[in-house]
Amino acid sequence: MTFLVTGATGKAGRHVVGQLLKEGQRVRALSRDPAKANLPEGVEVVRGDLTDPATLGPALDGVTGAHLLTMGGDDYATLRTGPELAELMEKAGVRRVTLLWNGKAGPVEEAFAASDLEWTRLEAVDFMSNTLHWAQAIKAEGRVEEPFADVPSAVVHEADVGEVSARVLVDGGHGGRSYTLTGPETLTARQRLSALAEVLGRKLEFVELTEDQARERWRKAGYDEELIDLLADWQGNPPREAYTVVPTVERIIGRPPRTFTQWAAEHAERFQRG
């Protein structure tokens, strides 16, 4: 079987690729710039863009299952090409699709729900790897400036999300289901920084931003207003599912999810002073 991984160079995508390779599957990765993909040996990298479905024909040839993003482009905007993507995959004979949501169901999820494809929505509440955007500030100043310091989240290791996606794609039997994916505990941003400080052996400071300050920073980063509203709502007033630990990861991959302390130890060098 051949599996197509979109977002293969992203947080979870690299782990989907790695797990599929580990299981001996043929992996094809979609990239807007294959020369920069830097993926493991054995991965077939093809050019394509989810925002331009006309580019996807060769990428879908012979594909059994696909790991699909629901965002596209440099601005991380919600993909609006769901109907075209679902139609192309049906015509190509794709059987299974995992849909990695971006915080709420949108055009992609709606289109696949209306299709005849075996789709499974993966609702990762928040990736542990999103903590990496603190790295420069921690290295340079030993402090982090973020909003919503004490809002809990059941953050999940991106490698666990990748393993879940690979398991669903290879095994099948998960069609029409939505899975909330969490880590083994709930942590606030302040608590995650404290865990990092313990792993690094350094004192780190948390400075809480107001929501208005956070929104302005996201605008300067180039995010559109839809994404800014989603980030503010998700981080500041998350649904109960975002901070409620569930056993989905262990049920699907057969072991407990990784802890944030494990993640911090794995990535400690990214936060160390040069």
C-alpha cells in the first residue's frame, strides 16, 4: 500500500512519515518545494499544493490512504478546497483519510463527511511542540511572554498523533469517527515553563500578556483575523475537551501517551544557550 502524507515536514507529519516507514509501508510526501523537504531515505517526495487541487493528480496515483491537513499556505489559513480534494481522492481510489483539524471543523471536514471515503478526524488539543516557539526567548532572556498563563490544556506529543494517524490509515476500521487526542495530564503554560526550567536546570520567568497584546503580536506575525480569533478563543476559553484527559491514544497505539517532561528532555538542546 502507498500512503500520501501532506504536511510531511510539519509537527505531526514527520511522525506520520516515520511511523509508516517503520511499519514497512510505501510513503509519498506532498510538498510545495520538494528540494527542501529533507525527509528520510525511502520517502517519495512529490510536488503539490492543497490550496491548488489541480496540482495533486500525480500525487494521488495508487494511494490507499492519506494524512490530510485542514490548513494550507504560509498564513496557516483554513483550507477552502475541501470539496475538490474529496472529489479528487474519490476518483483516484483513495480508501482512507485522516483529517488533522485546526481547532474546529471546517470546509475540509464537511466535504469528507459528505463523501464516500473512510475518513477519521484527529482532534489534537494542542501539540507539545508548539512550545518550541518559546525557544529563542528562553535562550536569549530566560523568560517567556504569553497570554492565558493559567488556562489548562491536555497537550499531546506530536509523535503520538503521528502514530495514531499511521495506525488508523494502515488498519482501517475507524471510518466516520472523530478522536480527541490528549497527553496524560493537563498543564497550563506556566506549568509547562516550570517543567522546562527543571529539565534545563535554569530559572525561567513567565510574563503574562493581555489578550489584546497577544492579538497584536499574531497580526504582526502575519496571521489572518480568522486564525487570530481561533487562537484567542482556543487558548483563552477552550472547550472542556481541550483540558480533559482521554485514553484515545493508548487505546489506538497500545501504550500510554508520552508526558510533557519526556518531550522537554527530548528537545532540551533547542532551549539551551549557545
